Amino acid sequence: MRVLCDLWDSAQVDPLGRLGRVILLSLALALALGARAEAALPSGFVGIVSDDVFARTLSYRDHALATQQRAAITLIRLTFDWARVEHRRNHYDFTFYDSVVASAAEHGIEILPVLFDPPSFRSSKPRHHAARGTYYPKHYGDLGAFGAAVARRYGPFGTLWTQEPKLPKVPITSYQVWNEPNLPVYSPPVPSARKYVALLKATAQRIRAVLPSAEIVSAGMPDSKLSQPGLYQFVAQMYRAGARGAFDTLAINPYSRSSGGVITILKKVRRIMLHYHDSRAMLWSTEMGWSDRGPGAQYRVGSAGQASRIKQTIAALNRARGSLNLRGFIYYSWRDGKPYAPRFLDFWGLHTGLLASNGSPKPAFAAFSSAVAALKG
């Protein structure tokens, strides 16, 4: 994706007229309320998926992170691409992620790394007749070794902070293990709760050996027709496979047509957790979102629908914080994407942004900002 303009350039020329002024007023409200009752929200309670911020220029990154900070976003969920870091066995090159973590820290924003995508020499992907998707590592503990390396670099006692003493210290304390393992594309050829729990346990053990206080977060799991088996059955199978105690926080990606649907999904999962006597573990909504345009899908709800659902869902999550033991929520995503090359494939998930693909704010941005301000009020 190319940079056409950033949010503040858009606001200054005010191409949206009255809407641009409303957005700036909502940001001012968020700033005015920002310090009030902040201690009542857990660290990193308000999060965003914002891959575009780290894929563009440093100037764009700084503007975007400053805007997110003003909107009271305190956490960014980001894939830590294992294949991008370990180019040869046991040699980790964190150059790119050093820049990512440092930039976020300068704006007081935490990173939730998603440990994912093994290099080819670590992957269990067969040489022939492989299914489409990202395979688990051949040895599950290898993902833990990668996670431990991330903790040694960016954890509370990480080498990044000792090497950069002038950098504000915002360590990585939470680690998400894999992504959507109940979908075939992320656990080919067929999803298995038993295998995922084995991966989760092996990874958690290695990370906790380096950082005992680490928060281990399960992979986010959606309630999708593609899930094999369905979400609720998969979670129950995880517990029957011994998942209790392997993680501190269970992550769900509760995509739903409505705000009420999001809460219903989370309540059903919490009931399963209680059935298996896991009242201690927290619950985290690590992806949710709606598109305003793009290809038809149940999650395409129009511009006004996107804004209203964001506002209603954030308020509903806040009301249910106690009963759900909610760790927080992460909205997907910050900015719309472009259709994928080479065939320019489009889908609804490229249009869930708070900003349009050209960087101009949608009504969804004002809705998000005012809803978060109300959380803190």
C-alpha cells in the first residue's frame, strides 16, 4: 500500500467538511477525559491491529502512532513473523522489530506479538502435496524458543532497553501463541485442538523459563463456518486436552453481524471456561470489526452501520467486563487495505478500517474515539 495522505494532513485541509471537525472535537474530548479513571482500565485494554503503520515510512509511522495515542489506543496487536527473524538456525535478526517496538514505546503503546509463521527449515509443511496454509513447526518447542528470544529482547529485562537507555521502557509482557488454529488455513491439513494445546504448552514453557511473569495468550479463535470443528467445540476440546493452566488469557476473535452477537459469543465461551473450572483465566477479544463497503458479506454494514456497531460494542464490552473477566478488546483494523495483487482480490476484511485506504477518517473513527473516551469517563 502507498501513502496518499495521513490522518492529520486530511484533517488540516478538512476534505470532509463538518465530519472532519467532528472528528477533531471527538479527539479533544478523548484528551480531556484521558487521565480520569484511567487506572480502572487494565493495561492495554484498548487495542488495534495496525499493520500499515509499520509497513510505511518512518514519518507516516510517527504521525499514525501519535494519532493512535491521542485516541487512547494503548496496544497494537502485531504478527511477529518468525520466518522474518530466524534466517538460519538459532540466529535471530530482530532489526525490523527493534524499530517497531522502539517506535511504539516512544508513544507509550504496548505491543502484543503474535508468534507465528515458522521458517521453512522449522516448518512441518510437507515437500509434496501440501495443503494451503501455514503449518505448525515440526518441533513445537521451537516456537517457544522463538518466543523466549522475543522475551529476552523486549521483555522487562530485555536487551533492547539496556542498549537504548534513553528509550521509554514499554516492555512486551504478553505473548500470543499462533493465530486462529480452529481454521484449516492456519493449521493444515485439519485443525486439531489436541495438537494446538501441545504447541501452546511447549511454547508457554519456554517463554516462562525466561520470563516467569509473562502473560501467555492463546491464539485468537473466530466463530466461523470454516472452523473445524466449530468454535465452542474446539474450545471444549482444548480443555479436555489439558489446556487449563497452559495460558493466562483465552483469546477469541468474536466477529458477528451485531454488537449483541459479539457479546453472545464471548458469554458462550466464558460458560465453557467455567464448566471446565477455569474462572481464573481472562478472556480477550483480539479481533472484531465491520466493513463499510467492499464485497458483500454479513459483516458489511455500511458507513453508518460500522460506526454505530463500534460504539455500541465498545460500550457493551465495558458493561460486561466483570462478568466476562475481560482483558480488553482489539479492533480490526486501523486503515483499509488495497486489494491483493496479482489478481487484485478483494474481500470485506480490507474495508474494516477506521480510516479509508487514502488515510481519510471515516465516521467509524469518530465513533471509536468517543466510545473510548466514554470508557474512561
